[in-house]
Amino acid sequence: MKTSTLLYIFSLIISPSIVAAATCSQMNLTRCLDSVCAINISSNPAARCQYCGTSSAGEPPSAKSGMRSLSLGASARYTLTEDELEDAPTDPGQRYVWATAQCLKKIDGCTADDVSDTYDKLIEQSCRAAGVSAQMTETLANANKVTATASSCQSSIQACMIDAKRCGANWAACEADDAFDNFFSACSIEATDCGQYIADIRTTLTAARDTAIENADTLIQNIVSGYQNAREQKLATAQENCTDNNGRDACIETVCERNMPNKCGTGYESERVNANLLCEFYDLACDLLD
């Protein structure tokens, strides 16, 4: 409870107007977080998990291309630019914390709790897809070593099988052998000139399905661990803000820059005095953390 209180108080200084209260827009908050955590999400459902979930989901592909794709038509008011993303950490847990801090600056009225309530479930969905993709990586690599035709056939049938209308990305709809067999037969018919590889592909995809279902609990645990790491990072950030008055000094500078008409410049010492008063809540927050 103490940590949550501290994080909430820290989030207040990031709003352009500290005095005025605002309602958090979940839509705009999601847009902002997606600009950091969901790069190329349209072609990579595992993006949120890979960027801001857990390192066990693997590295996201074609990051630069994804950034350009995501930026098209997006409002810079609610999203981070490619230049801003150059400062983003690559570790998923640290990147989630960084994305939270950046987006709370952009979206008025939002807190760290709003980020968790809005975005954690999206990361969880992405991590389920990421778990399946990670489990299939070795299978696809082995297929590529055989021949291009074998690889093409397996990729085609696999994509058909894990479609949302069939087995789904986590294979849950094909846990029963009858369902798996029915969908596999239909997908095999759609795959042209793949007859000689069908038996091997069935064996490979059956094993992939079994592995995905058996590892479902492990996948969920990885997701939980990812959230735990992110929260530990948030606590570490809060502790850093309480060291040598780092947070309070930064708060004063932010208030001067964003809220004082003369930016606390020379001859306007009264503005800095007011900024100091507005930032006194750091003393209370850091006492709670202790």
C-alpha cells in the first residue's frame, strides 16, 4: 500500500497541470504504451510480450521497420517518436517501467495504477501468443533445413491450423485429437503439392500442440514473473527518487518549466518558492517508503 501511494504521488508531477485534476483516457494511454510496447503488432501478435512482457518470449523481429509502420497516421501528441524510442531500454521489464514514465508525462490524469489496469491484460494476451511462437521456433528451423518445399508446406499448414477460427494461437481449441485431425485434414487439402510431407508435418504439429498445452502453466508463471519484475523496477525508481532529494529537485524543475510563467528565472525567486511548496509532498512520500 505504501509503494502504491508513492507511485501515485510521483505520477502527479508529470501532468502538464499539477493543480488541475483530469480524467485518464484509457484509449490515449493505450496508444502511447503501444508506441513503445506494440511495435509492428499487426504482423507480430507477440510484440507486447516481447517488448514489455518477458525476455523468455524472445526478441521482436524487424524493430526499425515496425517503428515506421506504427508511426504512420499516429498522433505525436499521444505517442512516442522514433527519436524518443532510442532511449528506451531493451530489457522488457525495464522498458515497461520506462514506457509508463513517458506516457504518464503525455496523458493527463493517469497514474501507474491506470497503466496496470489498462495494459497488463494486453501484455498477458500477447504473452500467450508469444509462448506458442517460442515453442514452435525449433520446429520451423528444423523444417527449413530439409528443403524449401518442406518448409513452405509446414509453414502454410501451421498458419492454417493456428488461425483463430481453428485451433487458435495457443492450440486450445485442438486439445482433443478429433478436433486436431479435422482441422489438419482441411488445412492439408488447402496446401498445394505437399502430399509427400504430410505425415512428417502431422507428427511435428502434434508435438507442438502437446508442448503448448503442457507448458500453459509455465507460460502463465513467466507472465507473472514479468509483472513482478516490472513492479520491482518501479519500486527501485521510487527509491532512487528519494535518494539525495533527486525526485524533489526534479519536481521543482518540472514545475518551474511547465507551470511558472517565468520559469523561476532570475528575479522571480517567488516562483521557485511556490514550486518548492508544490513539491513538498516528496517528503511525505519518501517517509512512507521508509
